[in-house]
Amino acid sequence: MSKTSLLGRDDSSESSSLDDGSKFVSKGSSDTSSEDVYPAEEANRLSMMQTLIHLWKCNIGTGLLGLPLAMKNAGILVGPIGLLTIGVLTVHCMVILLNCAHHLSQRLQKTFVNYGEAMMYSLETCPNAWLRTHAAWGRYTVSFLLIITQLGFCSVYFMFMADNLQQIVEEAHVTSNTCQPRKSLALTPILDIRVYMLTILPFLVLLVFIRNLKVLSVFSTLANITTLGSMALIFEYITQEIPDPSNLPLMADWKTFLLFFGTAIFTFEGVGMVLPLKNQMKRPQKFSFVLYLGMSLVIILFICLGTLGYMKFGSDTQASIILNLPNCWLYQSVKLIYSIGIFFTYALQFHVPAEIIVPFVVSQVSENWALFADLSVRTALVCLTCVSAIVIPRLDLVLALVGSLSSSALALIIPPLLEITTFYPENMSFVTIAKDIMISTLGLLGCIFGIYQALYGLTQPTKHSIANSTGVYAHHFPFLFE
């Protein structure tokens, strides 16, 4: 039987089809492998402005809304400095990834290599015989981390949408037209948070059944519009009547700083997208300018939102800044609009693991069962993210856990090691090797201790207290009000 994916891609390219999440970047193409970029696709390539917008969308998600709490976990001084440092290191690792991929593509005379291929090809030429023999595991590792990361994003999206839907519904009868700072409300929960997750589930299952990339690009546009509108209203509120920040700690406890690391690295979600974005550009030689401009704006946005949000809400800062907004219809609409954007973004993030897993499963069954297998796998993956959200409904700790576990590996640990394996045979300088080892070590330490602290937090009993929000959230998520 011909092993062809349901997106019209031949199975011969499936192993490298989406190691880097390239599927949802293109407007009309269905692969970014060099052998699948045909001249007819030139019209679908991205302009500099389109590339900049996609770069923004790749990095602006739910993690952004958790940055004020991340600042609280680090301190009003250490937080912005730490976020700037992580941002600069992440951009530097993006540049390393681009340089390695470009060098390997020239060495192997390929038009394009993705993240996983770059890792495999670099190991094939490294001095260590054992690594050369097991070079394919480099690509498998990157693919596995991408699957874990993207499904982690999707699980966080479930929690985020359920959080906001519950608060909108159960506060509806006390929501006013006058916007005042949020006060404590003694509300009895109407429905368990898991009911809201299960309510969202069938709609997301239907959404991921859409496999046409042009349709998904429409959803991407809608997500961009709703996100932009929501962020404008959030900034409009947090910049009003900011309290004196002198009472805020300059540096928080080291244990909470580990959670800061995980949340911060989670927020930079676009590391795996830099290669396919460059490959999709009409003028890829201009990508460096787009990368530096786009990521500079992203870092400034992150630092401003995190710092201003923490200064505005102080010790009452919650896992998502949206949950701190006033209980009036204007800001309740922000929760709804942002949730709609996240709903559409779910399909885009889900497309990455689906395009790695689905073609493999479909290739194992007959063509008569291909469509059933495709839809079954998609349904199972959505249900998996839902179950994960139900089992661990703690937004701040899941952000830190996913960020520490897989995002740190893709963003900080692997790229410097990739540079060493790629350029070591060509007489790398000692300074460059030392720099790469230092960055990878930093990422590894953050990964280990961040995972430990997140898992430790998940095992601790929650305290039942109400600090600054509704009884609904104190009942289900008391960790938000400690």
C-alpha cells in the first residue's frame, strides 16, 4: 500500500515532515522539507511583514499571561533582569540553530534542513563513534520533545479556557457595568471545573478534524486579532493607578525562582519555528533582521506586561493576569475574547504533534481504515490533553513543568550542543566551546531544578483561603490565593 498521509504528503518525507512544527506556518504548502518545496509554491511564500506576524504569534500565547506571577516568583528587580537574560539567551540559541542548519544544508547540498534533521546530520559527522552510530536518535529526541511541548501547550490551553469560562458563567449574576478593582466574593460553585473542560472537549475535537492548512491560517488570523484586542485592554487597565512598588521584594525565595525559570522559558514558544519561517520567506536572507526585530519587541512586551502586572496586583497576582481583572462586563469580555483566540490557537499548536504521529499510524493500516485511524488518533490526542488538564488543574505549576521539561531542552540545551557537534571538526575556538557548554549547563540545571520544584508543588496540599478573587476559584484552585 502507498504510505501517503491524509495531507497529501508522501510517506518518504514523513520522518522529517514536522520536526519543527512547520506545518501551520505556510499559507498553502503542506511541508517544509527541501524535496517538497516546488517552484509553484513561490507565490505562497511569506513577506517580511507576514514572517514577523507569524514570529509574534509563535511566541505570544498563554505563557504571556503568567508572567506577572513569574515576576512575583522572582522579585521586582530579579524578575525583569532574569526575563531579559533568558530572552537574550533564547534569541542567541535561535541564531545558533539558524547558523548550524545553514552550514549543514551547504555541506550536504540541501535546500533546507529542519531542527531534527540538523541534529541528526551534525551527529553523523561528530568525532565520537557512538554518537555517529546513533545519530538518528538525535532527530527522534527533537521530535519527542516537540510532541511533549506542543501537547503541553494544548493541555494548558484547556485549563486556561475552562478557568475563564467558569469565572464568566459563575460571576454573571454579580457582574456590573462599573469597572472596579476585583474584590472577594463568596460564591458557591455551580459546576466543577472539570465539567467546563468536558464541555469544551467536543468542540476542540471537531476543530482538530480540520486538516486544511488554508482554513487553519484563517483561524490564525482570528487568533491574532482577538489576542491583540485583549492585550490592548489588559495594558489599558494595569497602567492605571499603579501602587508604590517599594514594598515589593527585590528578590524572592530561590525555590519560587525555579518556578520563574520554567514559566519564563515556557513563554518563549517559537524556538522550533525559526527554521521553517526562514524557509518559507520570499527573501530568507532578510530573516536575521526580522528575527532580531520581532524578538526584541517580544522581549519588551514580556518584560512590560510581567513587571506592570506584578506592580499592579502585588501579592494578589494570580496564575493568569486575566483572573485579576475587574468583575465588569468590559473585562469579562477580555476573558471571553482571549479564550476564543486560544481556542483557535489550539488547532495550530495541535497540528505539530498530529503531523508527526498521524502519518505513522495511518501507514500501519489499510487505506480503507486510513480516515478512521486519522480521526481516531486526533481524537485520542485531544482527549489526552483534556485528561492531563483534569488530573493536574494547576495552571502555574503546569506552565513551569512543561517549560522546565521540554521547552528548556529545545531552547537552551540542544542548540549549543548542536553548534559544538556541527563545527567542532572545523576547529572551533575554545571560547565558543566554553560559551556553549555554559549555556547548555545553565539550561540543564534550570530543567532539573525547575522540574523538581514544579513536581514538589504538585504534591503539596493546597490551602483553602480567599485572597483576592471569587469563592469559585478559591474552592477549586486555592493555590492561586496563597
